[in-house]
Amino acid sequence: MSVQDVAEAAHRRLHAVRDAYQTQDERPLAGYLTVMGVYGTAVTSAVLVARATGRTMPARPSAADLTVLAVATHKATRLLTKVAVTSPLRAPFTRHVGSAGEGEVMEEVRASGAGHSVGELLTCPFCASVWVATGLTAGTVLAPQLTRAATTVLVAVFGSDVLHLLYDSAKHLPAGAQRAAGDA
């Protein structure tokens, strides 16, 4: 069996898997593979750079470190996937649908193939959080001071967001509840 025969058999098998997987809502499996390949390459590169420079992960991150990482990941992910001002990053892959409130927008993926996969990644906070958390974790190993500064900013912005939302909610309380909240 030649290399060409093996390649053709693999190609046929991949198409059979794709066709068996598809429903009316066609999923861009090849695009997902591309995005996963980019992720795997980035993680492998970070590990190789860490090894080459003699840097290692802490044996056991503290609860405080994990909390900061979680909050910073949440905020960075929202900034990347939902905030209106970052929509130019998503625009090649998405279409604006409407406002989601508090400076966020709703968008739908309009690209196809690998572009569709990138569009899903850029509009899904749950999907993007894996990438953001991985990047911040790699940053704690490869550039700890810069990453600490970035996570500090992200946590501060998250705290500010919470305060803005609480303030706005308090403005809509009935007058008696506002007085009671002010007495507390």
C-alpha cells in the first residue's frame, strides 16, 4: 500500500466521520481541529520555552492565586468576547445582533470553515476562558511580573464592574429600601 493510498483512505475515513456527525446545523469539524492545533502548538511552545529557561510552575498554587486567576480569566474573557469596544477583533467573523447591556454586545458567527470556529471562540466566554486561563498561567511562569500586573488590573476592573452594578441596582430600589440600605 502506497503513501498515497493511505492518505486517500484516511481522507475517506475523515469524511465519513464528518458526514456521520453532521446534522442540519453543520459543524466545522476541520476548523475545530485547526483551532485545537493552534492551542496545542501554543501550549507546547510555552512548555518548551519554560523548560529552556529553567522555569517551572509552582508545585501547588495557593487559593489566593487561583482566585485571582479565576477572576482575571473571567474579566479578560468578557473583554475579549462581549465588550463593545473589542468588537473590531470579532467583526471579521461575526455580525452584530444587538446590545447586551452594560457595554456588552450580542453577536452571531457569520464566517464559515475555520473562520466559523474562530468566531465561536471569540464570541463564547466559556470557550475563550480556556485560552485566557492558559495564557495567564503560562504568563505566571514566563513573565510573572507582567502577568501579575495584568491580573491586578483585570481583578480591579472586575471589582469596579460589581460596584457599578450594585450602584445601579440601588438606584432602582423603592425609596424605603434605599433609606434602609443607607442606614446599614
